[in-house]
Amino acid sequence: MTFGAVQLQLMQSSERDIIWMANGSTSATYAAYRMGARVGYTAMNTRPPEDVEVSFVDFPFKRLEEAEVSVKDVFEPYLQVVKQEQPEFAVIPDINNGVTFEDALSLAYEVAPHCETLIMVPKSVHPSRIPSHIRVGIPCQSKFAESPWSFNDYRKCEELHLFGGSPHDHFEIVFENGLTQVESMDTSVPISSAQWGDAWTLTPNGPRWKSAEGGVYGCLEATFREMCRVFNRDRPSTPSKRHWVPRPHRGRYESIGYPDDDLLHPEDNQPFAGREYHIARSIV
């Protein structure tokens, strides 16, 4: 058996990593982390809580769009974040018209000592050209970075990562299009549905967003619990990776359930069905 075959066999005997992309919310990060999700963030953004291990550091691509700066200008502060976090996963700038294949490999060489797995998105070169020690990324959010390649172009890649998008998209890619070599995926989409009181679940008719209990953070917990289960159903069963971190502090308030869907909180500009409303406890 070749080394590549052994490596593939080992990968397929381990869990897929489900990564929550934190954006400054402590309670949302705790909710995902409690249910077994890894935690990631974009370098130079707000870091997740200090008591949560960062497993994934994304390259700050938006910085390139917001100012007239080059990849090299942004790469150095990005590299410093990676050195500080020592994450399991780190992202190399996309191979496109601004970054050549050779440039990307050179940047990967600088990042490699500070993470376990490098991830790279090939846009201007075919995915098959990416070296086997680098995980190939597939963009799943067309509004940010649509992939120029079809799913068939990725079939010979040994390891894949899904960037962004909904769990619906991830389910379609892994189980309907058959890219079972997907080893990791990241998302921040569940927070939007959780705000409306919905959690992601797999039904007999396919994946759906359905009403769930527990407010925003209860919905997030339900989504990531289900994602960790569903996306590892074709992998050997392993002990739960749940982490015990604090639940949202209720203070001196208690829940009175949910309002009507069309009821606005004074600070809302749209209904917020996923939020639990609270009243102050009587003080004697």
C-alpha cells in the first residue's frame, strides 16, 4: 500500500471537523464549542474567548477589498496571528490573478511550521495541481468567491475543506455529489437562522431548518450537535468531543418564553423570533 493510500485510510477513519467561525460573540462561540464544533476566526478580527481553543485561522481577504493593499501587506500581520495561535488549520491566500501558484507555495512555506494543516483555494490553477500535503478548499458562498471549477474537478484531491456557506450546501457536496474526502468545513450561517428560532436538522426528506427551543443559543447548540452527528455518519463512531464551557449567564432574569413572531423588541428593527424574552425576578 502506498503512503498516499495509507494517509487516505487514516483520514477516513477520523471525524470530519465542523468549524464555527466566531465573530466576537462569546455566548454563540460557547454554544457551538459545547456541542463539539471547533472554533475559528479571521485573523485581525475579534478573537473568540480566551478559554476557547482556536483551531482555524482564516486569511483576512476582506482587508484586500477595503483598502488598496497587497497580499504581502496583509500577510505579515496574518502570519503573526498564526504564530500566536498555533492552530490546527491555517489558510493560504487564494491562487488567483494577484497571487501566482509559486507565490502561494512560498507563503505556505512560511505558515507551515505554525499549524498542522494548510488549506489553499485554487482559482487560476486546476485543483489537481495542489501538492498532496495541502488541503484543497472549495468556496461555498458565491457572493464572496465562487469557485471556477466543477465538483468533478475536485474528485482526485485527497483532502477537501468547505469554506463558508450553509450546512445544506455542505450536505449536498458531501453526500449528494459524493465528495466524501471532505475532511473539514466552516460556517457562520447558523447564527442567522438561530435568531429566528430555527436549527438545522436532517429529516427523512432531507436537511431542513426547523423551529427549536432554547432561544438563539439553544438553536445554535441543536444545529452544531446535528452537524457533528450527520457529517460523521459515514465515519467510525468516536467519543463525543463536547467541551464544558459556561452557558449564557441569566443573571437575575428568568425566561418567559417567546413572543409572537411579529412582536418587536424596543431595540429591534425586525422581529427576532429566536430571542427569549425575560422578566426580572421579584425581589423581596
